[in-house]
Amino acid sequence: MRGALCGQGENGRKGSASPARPNPPKETAPARPPHAFPCFFVPPPRYSSPMRAKFTILALALLLTLVAGGCSLLFLEEVSENDEIIRGRYVTIEATAYCPCGQCCDWKLDAKGNPVHTKGRQRGKPKAVGITANGTKATPGTLAADTRHYPMGTVFYIPGYGYGCVEDRGGDIRGRSRLDLFFPTHKQAQAWGRQRLRCVVFPKGTPKMPKNAPPPSED
């Protein structure tokens, strides 16, 4: 009897052993989608096409502003009061040339070999060769002008000549649109000839040679 009952289950039916209880499934980490990032990294926001276009336009506008302003937002220089830019105004000038010779400055040697004026109210009177109406020695950069319009000391910039200062007058130099430029030799004055140029005239008080400006060429 003992052996006959060995194959019976608790309910007395032969071969009906209680089914084995399945093991619980192991817990596994959920699969991360391919676009996911670690928790310590925040992915950049994804903008729509209209939003991306707006950001591109703003970036281009900022770049153009920096370029137009000389990148003043990026590079700041210390500027003292004496280094401020002095701005002039454009004028159209008919520029001729002269030198200290008698042909340009209307003088000749008298019987005693002394230079005298040949024209105007000073005719026959001694002439100080190379000395301007302002009492200074004429040098490259000396200008003759109508001082009713451009008083002594007025500073000009003449393309092809450089900076110059009104220190002289001339009998044929009349009006706002005339200047006479000094050259050391008659050959240089002839080479300049007569030119119509767009020049710059600076306000009263401008130094003869603005800082860092090259002097007129003597070649």
C-alpha cells in the first residue's frame, strides 16, 4: 500500500503532481531610445524652421552692426581729449601751385640786385622772398587763399598734396573755390598745374598737422 500511494498526489489522483511555481521575471532596465542622453546632460532645444530662421537673422544683424561700428564693442581704446577726431567738411577747390621764384610771386631784382615787387600797391618796394603774408617762411603745406573766406590758420586736406594751412595770400586767388599750394621748386609747381579737387576744410582751432598725419610730400 505504501508503494502504491507514492505516485498519487494530494488529491488522490495518480500522476497529477502539483505544477511547479514559475520564477518571477527579473527586473531589467527599460531600453533607452537612441536619441536619449545621460541624466547629467540636457539636450539642446529643437527649434522649428521659422524659429531657426529668426535666430539666423538676429545673428546676421548683430554681425553687421559690429562691422559697421568698427567692432567698437569688442575693442575699446583709451582716448584722451587731445586725441578726439576733428571732422571737417567737403569743398570743391580749384588748386593751383606756386614756388618762391619771381615768376610765381611777382618779384624781380632791381638795379642793385635786391628783390622788389613787380605788381600791386607794393610795386617797386622790397620783397621778402620766401616769406608769407602771415610773416612765416613758406614750406610744403603752406597755402595761399582768399582770407575773407578762409582766415589765416585754416587747415585743409588736399588729395595728392596732403595737409596744408592758410598762411599766404595771392592777387589771383579770389573766392571760396581757389587755393594756391606751395612747392619748393618751379618744376614741382608746374607738374602740379591746375586741378579741380574735392578737399576737406577743418574748423577753426585745428592744428596745422593733425596727430599721426603724414606731412605733404617734398618729392
